[in-house]
Amino acid sequence: MEDHQNSEAPPTFIPALFKPPSLLPIARHRAALLYLVETFPVVIVVGQTGSGKTTQIPQFLNDAGWCNDGKIVAVTQPRRVAATTVAARVAQEMRCELGQEVGFSIRFEDVTSAKTKIKFLTDGLLLREALVDPLLSRYSVIMVDEAHERSLSSDVLLGLLKKIRKRRPELRIIISSATLQAEDFLNFFAGGEEGVRESDGADELGGDVGRIISLEGRMYPVDIHCLEEPTEDYVERAVKTVLDIHIKEAEGDILLFLTGREEIERAIDLISDKISELGIKSPSLQALPMYAGLPTDQQMYVFEPAAEDTRKVIISTNIAEASITIDGIVFVIDCGFVKLRAYNPNSGIETLTATPVSKASATQRAGRAGRTKAGKCYRLYTEQASNALEEATVPEIQRSNLAPIILQLKALGIDNIARFDYLTPPPAELIIRALELLFSLGALDDYAKLTKPLGLRMAELSVEPMMAKVLLSAPSFNCLSEILTIAAMTSLQASVWFYHDDRKKATETARRKFAVEEGDHLTLLNVYQAFVTRGKKDAKWCRDHYINYKAMTQAVSIRNQLRRYLERFGIEVAESLNAPEVMRVGGMDKEEMIRRCLTMGYFSHAARMQSDGSFKSVNGLTLWAHPSSLMFNRKADWVIFHEIMETGKKIFIRDVTKIEKGWLLEYAPSFYHVK
DNA sequence: GAGCACTGC
């Protein structure tokens, strides 16, 4: 928890949301809210963004004595930035230093103290705290914010809280949700208790378990327009709509929702073409992209007010639907699609595909037009299509690889995974696939019980199960220091390399300097070792080699955290910084030890190169090396890979390393049915 | 010879 180099600077856009507490609509609900929390174990709070629920409710609870006797009020957030910025705001309102009475806790950063009464943290981190303190006994109240987003960790957290509540009747649970899915949450907590309540005539929803309270949000009406006829090309149609608005409508900025970088760039090009074509001068139109992969400095432009006589049009992915709020939007254009990740339990492949939005999503997007005054929303689909949309987005728990979360539940002592109380149960195939994987890795025994110490340790490590197995196998291959690095590097979400569209050749040449013949994992090791020896204090070195400095410092943090876990297990880490190919251990090259060790965890991610350069997976699928992989243009026979994902028409594998076929049989005989 | 929506430990 000592790594502070990752602390995000509070973004400038969030404080704009904050109003003086006395002006917030929630102030009028204070007494009612406290009464409900006093009386019922579960309270569902329905309120719009800007209602002040996140900043005010914890303070009300503190004033009412819920933090007496050393107890803590916990507020979970789905995102790290939210936890840090909201904590800072509440500390300011309470006139205390951040980290004292009010603090936050996120991965790599714990800004709390013995005095902390109100603690903001990510939902994933609270779930991890339960591994150490299964009843979460430090907390008198736990507020799960933004529960309607239905993230994997908040869903599991709610299931866990329902279980904890039976052992801790004094615990208070507050669930905050921006949309009207409140009844689902209340029904969930009331469910399973109805049997005992039936006779005493508690026919009201929720019975004695809880109540819903609705806070007034500040929203202006939004006029919604659908298309008469469906469009063939919504990017083109969106651009036409942008120009129609710009020419005909009064002032106000435009927010256009598209699905990804490619579409966004195309829309921006089309808009600039149209502007010159139509000779638009004043008022002028400024198109700005917004997506997660955009460098931070470029993201910041969307929050700056446009120049005089200029209308901003922000062209964004789904990031503007939940994660960020942009002021001054009066017009929203909604293409009706979102890219969603899904996991196919039969093939074990993740897909990333554009999917129609849900009604809840469409409503949320339209609402972005009504934050400052009455607005308009143009949907690039027909009313009929709009009526046919699903009510809500399929929760993450129903479309994810469940191996990590099942491992965590097992470690929490929840043995019967199928009968765990899920808000929405995942499909059986997802559970079966996850159990099979965990069994083949040795994390579960024949009775599906967590093995000790292997399975338990795998659950505690903050990397996915296959890599956790590799890490715990590394000591016996004499390559723990190297595997620690590889584990950290492969769990980065940001790319290690910068991509310059205009300087592709130079990027390639830079990358080739670090390339190791055997594959991507050893190449990543090479980059890391070069970084810590030469580039750590030298951002210029990183720039010269097209290496992402921020991603590399992140890798250092992850590696430190993993090393601390291992040390807690009593596993010594002998650090070595030698180039892998020069080390020989017992007649075997170190690089071979590393590749053998990787096979211990990734044996099910094996494939063989075909004559056309594609790969054939062990279950017969045709795979392609991702262009970012060394194996994209090299020859190989058998390989293992870190990740497999389907986009467009091809299935890509990323982080690919050469192995020997024999190792598969040697390290995973039961998986490959060797007698 | 081509590309990853968004989070989190």
C-alpha cells in the first residue's frame, strides 16, 4: 500500500458537480433518511447524479452517531477516481484533513488512519477486505453506490452483504442507484426471508427488511426524436444530424455517442469535410473526441468551454454515459449501440462486439441533454427499434469468465457456488467452465473444495488464476523474479508501447530492440529489466524507445504488490536482473525454465502454427497472432498465449510464447488425457 | 500485415 506514484490528480470536471450542501435536494430528506436507516436494515436510495447522495449521506450518518465507538461508515464506488475525489470533497466539507476522519482506500493507495470514520473505497477492494475480515465487522454502515451499473464486484458484494446481514443484524446496508431498478434490489434482500414474514402480514414490498427512498434530482425535460426509417450508416447519419442541429438550433453543445475509436475518428473527418463543403464560418463547430484510450491531456479538452461563437460537439464512447459528466450539453445524439465484452463458455473466447443499448442506457444517454436546461435527444433508430430494446444491460456476472470470482468466493468460505445468492444468477455453463479451469489448475480438489495452500493462495493473489498458478510454480523452476515481472507486465491494461500512426516504422524498430526470439513474455521481461536499470528515472529514455512511462511505473507497483503477497506466504524472492538468455540453471537456459513455468498455468491456452501462419487451438479453432505480438510475423510450432479475443471476423491471441509440445503432456497430463 | 468499449484487485 506504499506505492503512491499512481495517485491520480483529481480531474477538474468532478468538482463542477458539487453544490453547497444546503442547496442540494437531499437536505430536505435528511430526517426521513436517518429514520429509515435506524428502522430498517436495508435502504435503497434512488437519486440522480447531482442529488448529493454520495457526499451527504455519509455525513448525515456520522452526525447521527453511526461512527461512534470506533465504527466506520464505508461507501463503495465502482471507479478509483470517484473514490478519491468524493473523499476529498467530503473531507473539505467536514473541514478535516483527507486521511483523518475522512479517507479513501483504493489499490496501491490507502489514505486512512485510526481516526477514520468515513471511508470511500472501490467495491473490488471491499470484497478483498472480506478475505481478511469475513463479516466486515469494522463497518456499521456499508453504502454501495452506483449499484445499478451492475459491475461484477458490486453484484458479488451485494450477495455477500445479504449473507453477512444474517450474522450481523445490526449492520446497515444502503444501496444507491440512479435508475428505477430499486425494487429489484429490495426484492433481492427481502427474498428468502418471506417464508418467515408471511404470517405477520408484511405484505408491503420488502416487509421488515427495507424501504426505498427517492431523492428529487434536478433534471430538465428532454425532447426525444427517433428516426422514421432505420439508417444504413449511423456514423454518416450522426454527422448529418450534428450539422442540422448546428445550423437550425439555438446555442448549446452536442454530445454524440458512437461505439469506438474508429467510428469517432471517421465522424470527426466527415464533420470537417462538411464544414469546409458548406463553408460554415460563424458560429463555428469544434469536434472533440472522447474515449478511454485517448491520452489524458487530449481528454481534458472536452471539459473546457468552447471559444466564443463556437459550438462544441463531443464525440464519445460509452465513457460519457456513466464515468464522466460534461457540462453544457443540450443536444444528445445516440447511435443506439455500445461495444460490450462477453465471454463464451463453450470456446473460452472473449468477444468485443457492438450491441444494441438497453432502454436504461438509452434513457441515461438522453438524460445527459437535460442537466443545465431543457434539451433534445436524437436517436438514430426507429421508435419501433427503441421499444424492442432490452430493459437493462445484461449484468457483467452473466457474461464474464467467472474463474477469478469463484475462486474468491471459495476463499470466503462459500463452497456451494451454484446456490450462492446472486442478484442475477450466472448461466450454469459459465460456472461449469470456471470450475473446470480451477480444477485443472489444482485450485480445487475432486470435491470442488479449495485446495490448501495452493487454491487459497491463488485466490489471494491479485492476478487471474492461470497467472497465479504460474507465480506459485515459479520457485520450483528457479525463475520467480522473472515470473513476477512477467505477471505484472501482462496484467497491465494500458499498452507498454506508444502507437504513433505517423511513425509506425520507428515504433517497430524500437520494439524490435527488445524482441526475444521465444516470444512476447520474454520480450516484456526484457523491456521491464531495461526500464528499471535505465529508464526508471528518465522519462526521455522511455520516449526515445516509444515506451509508455505511466504503464511501466504501474508495472513496478503491481510487481511490488505481488512480491509482498508471496513474502506473506513465506516465499522468498531472490531478485535477479540478468538477461534471461545468459543464465543457465542445471543445464537448462533460464528462458526455457520461464517458458516451462508459463506452461504450468497456460496449458489450456495452447495452439500450433499452421502453414498459412494462423494457429490451430487445441480445441480446433483457427486463431491469429494479434498484430501487437512478435509471433505476428515469425515462425513457430507450439505456443501458449495469455489472452484470446474475437473482434470483427478473426480470433486474436496476444502475448504469445513458443513452447514444446511435450511440456503440455508433462505439466497437464490430466487436461490432455495422458494415461 | 492489422487494431481494445469500460472498470477493478
